[in-house]
Amino acid sequence: MRDKIVAGNWKMNLTSEEAIRLTEDIKIQLSTNALKDVKLILIPSYIYLEKMKSYLNNTGVFLGAQDVSSRNNGAYTGEVSASMLKSIGVDYCLLGHSERRQYHKENNEGLSEKLYRLIENKLTPIFCIGETLEEREGGQLYEIIKNQLKPALDLKENYFKKIILAYEPVWAIGTGLTATSHQAQEMHAFIRKEVEKGFGDGVASETSILYGGSCKPSNAQELFTCKDVDGGLIGGASLVAEDFISIANSFTK
Ligand code: PEP
């Protein structure tokens, strides 16, 4: 059985006060809408992580960071290491989000290093991949996804088993355009097949693959019903407690 997961990427949003209010609102929602068998992860800005950790005590909700340094420690001004994140109780970390690939020129080499740093420090990477509209329409879809998967598939098997994958078509992120359930299932099945080629059927069937891209309460159920979709990475809708918890309660399988 694969883990079902819903993760909220808050990106560079919210003041400290707003972040705590949203955390409290999520707790209130959870007290009246108990989740069934779904792992919930909140991914705020670095600077709110430690404070949110204490607010989330005993709720079963996990915390994730939005990025990590590729270095262990030392003279790297402005960077945050995997061991620092672990030391404040962070368990997950996004890697390779399309906004970081676009604005910070994240590439496979750097992402490989970050994957190692996270896994060695016992954090779970949520490794994001996804094509732009030009790439999809230009017929390069499968090659692009295969290439983006490389840092994950190059890991040793016992390392790969620690990661979560997230398929996020760039054209659907923050645009209001959502992949149809057919498009999402097709890509998730392709990604799982690539994992199977690398590590065999057992590992592939245990790997959680999340969908991200304008997922909201009105389309989550249809997406999460797809055989190979194991949950969602949610941007905009994760900033509204009611919507986020409604998405997390959209599994029918
Ligand atoms: C994201 O940024 O990971 C994302 C899926 O954003 P949105 O839900 O707003 O499209």
C-alpha cells in the first residue's frame, strides 16, 4: 500500500501572524473533519518552520521545507542545510519545484547533491518534475520527464525508496488550468513505469506520486481517483484551510 499524501506549498506567502492563523485554522478544520489515512504536510517559508512545529505538536501534521542547500555546512551565506532542517523537526523537503528550476536555474547535478544531503539527514525529498506547454506541444514530453527523473533514478535503490515524486505540469501551476484526469493518469503511469525499469515492480508500486497544478476541492476527487495518483501537491488552494482539508478528504480509494 502506498502512502496517500496531501502537501501544501505556501511558497513566498503570508506574514508570520498569517502563517500562524492559517495553521490554527487547519487545526480547527481537522478537529471537525478527521482525515482518513492521509498524510498531511505543510510547507511554509523557512522562517516559520520552527514556530509552526510547536503549533502542530500532537496533530500528526508534518512539516516540509521548500528547498535545501546542496552543501553540508560551512561558508555558504544565505543557505540552509539539511541537518539544520532536521534539527528543528522538519521531515520533508521539496526539490526541483518548477519555480526553482526557472528562477534559480536548478539542474540535475545540483538536484542530485540535494537529494543525497536530504536522505543522508533522514529527510524525505518530494522531488518535482513536469513539462512546460511548449515542451508538451513540441512532442518532447516523455524525453523531458525522463531527463528530469534522472537524479532520482540514479540513486541507489535504498535511497530511492525514501523519496516521494510529484508530477506538476508547469502549464497548470498557478494558472487555473488543470491536467485532465486522463492526462494526469497517463503521466503518472509513465513515471511509475520508469521507476519500474530502474528498480523493479516492487519499488515502483510502493512509490507515492503526487499530482500538482491548480488542484482544488472541485477537481481533487477526480484526480485522486486515478490509479497512479497518490495525492496532491497544492499551491494556491493550500492557503485556505477549508479548501486544503477538503482536498485532503477527496480520496475515494
Ligand atoms: C505548486 O506550486 O506546487 C502548485 C501546484 O501550485 P498551484 O496549486 O497554485 O497550481
